[in-house]
Amino acid sequence: MTEARHAGAGRVLRRTRGAGAAAAAVLAVALVASLALAPAATRAQTAETVAVGSTAALGDVLVAANGMTLYLFARDTPGVSNCTGQCEQAWPPLTVDAGVDPTAVAALTGTLGVTVRADSSRQVTYNGWPLYYYSADTAVGETKGEKVGGVWFVIPTDAANQLSYLTAQDQPLPTTNQVSVRVASHSAPFYVVIHEGGADAFGAVIGSSALMPAGLYANVVVPVSRSLANGEYLWPMLHTEDNGNTTYDGVAIDAPLIAGATGNPDFGGMSVARVLIGEAPAPAPAPVAAATGNAGLASTAGVRVAWLAAALALTVVIVGGARAVSNRR
């Protein structure tokens, strides 16, 4: 009778131990699952401060509170984002939670705002332009998204403040009698004017934009009066509106704009840049697989992988232990 009770107790003990091991294994698997779902939780953001960050390649640019570089999309319009779906995966929008107003450091004089995206998230805007991260940037100071596709650009601090600012990029052939200017801004109405010239000097005007109200503009396309030749230099330049008729009247009336410290030091501080026609653009970097716009994105991902590995190891130990106990019994 006693032996039977002991045998029955042994079977109960084995069943209890087996059930406990199974429950622990289930718990470990649940832990793995919860950690795998962690990225969705970490995407929630609180108030994001738009600040100034220093980059080795492009100087001072707009960054988010986590120090990661911010970009504008030239195919957006002020207050409207045109980056959705796969685009949004590569270029995560900078967002704030409902009821939160974004803030900027005192060094920035532009206006922060919010635009509501199709998924009801609230994307931060700067001077009307929706702001984005680039998923291939994995460390503070990186600017891998600059010029991607000819439509993604960092926002230099001077341009963000709507000082007199101009920057342009070399452009490949064929072109269709037009020149694209990367970023142009001024605190008063202005024109973007295209001068022909050589490698070291500019000459006659061959095209101009319509009058542009004060503000920050990206990917400004300016028509020119003739076909462009491979290897020639053009000189985009900002000009003022000096007689109030809203039409560009030539350099004698609507003069080149002197921008001082934000201008070209080789030309007395004028807002002018040199563009080479016919140079092939650099290949765009491939987007990384996982898009993120979170503070500490590299460290967050590393911690998450470490926890997943630990949880999987725990599962293996528990299950192996349960099997060992069962075999001994």
C-alpha cells in the first residue's frame, strides 16, 4: 500500500514537474514573442524638439531631439506629405503624439507645425515642410539621405531660418532646358536666376524663376532659354525684387542678392552657386530593411536583439532540463 502510494506520488511528481517545465517553456516563448513585438511600442514618440546638429559633410543642419538628421522631400508641398507606403518605410516621418506641440531650440527662427497624415499620425513640419528621418542613417551626424533620388535633402540651418541661402547640385544630361536648384530661401520676395559662365566666373542671364514669396523652397526648377551642353558651368543666383512689379527685370534693376556670411565668400557674399552640366549623380544608398525614427535607434535595436537571444537561450535550457528530468524518472 505504501509502495503504491509512493509510486503514485512519483507519477504525480513527474507530471507536476513536466507541467511546470511546459509552463516555463510557454512563458519563455511568450517572452520572446513580446520582445519581438517591441518595435511597435518603441515607435511611440513624445514631444520632439527640432534642433541644430553638426555634420562633417554638410555643416549645421536640422536634427531631431535624438540628434538624427532630418530631411525634406521635394515632392511634398508645404503642409502636405506625399511620402506613404514603401516611401514611408525608408523615410519615417518625425511625429508627435496627439495634444503635443513640437518645440525648437532658440537658435532656429522658423515656424514649427503639425500636419495630419493619412494614418492620422501627426507629422512635424518646419516652415511648412514635413520632416523625415532616413532609415539608412544609423548614427548621429550621418547624412546618407542627402540628394537621394534628387528629391531628398537635409535642411541647412541658415536656410531653415530663411536667411539668404542657396545651394545647387551638378546635373546630368539630358536636361530639358531647365536647371534644378536644391534649396533656396530668403526673408523677402526673390528670384532664382540662372547665369551662364565658366569654371570661375558667371556671365549673362539665361533664365529666371517667377517671383518667389519669402520662405524656404526645395527643388526649384528654373527654365533656361537655350539647350545645355555637356561639361558647361551654370551659376544659379538669388536676385532681389527691387521695383515692385513682380517680374524679373535684369541685373540692373533686380540686383544679385548679397547674403553676407551665408553667401559665397568667393563672390563677396553673393547667394550664388556653381553647377556642372553632364556630371553623373552619385548612386543612391540602398535603404536598410528596418525603418525607425526613434531616439537611440541603434542601441535600441541592439538591446532588443540581445534580449531575444537571451530569451531563446532560456527556452532551450528549460526544455532541455524538462527532458532530462523526464528521462531520469
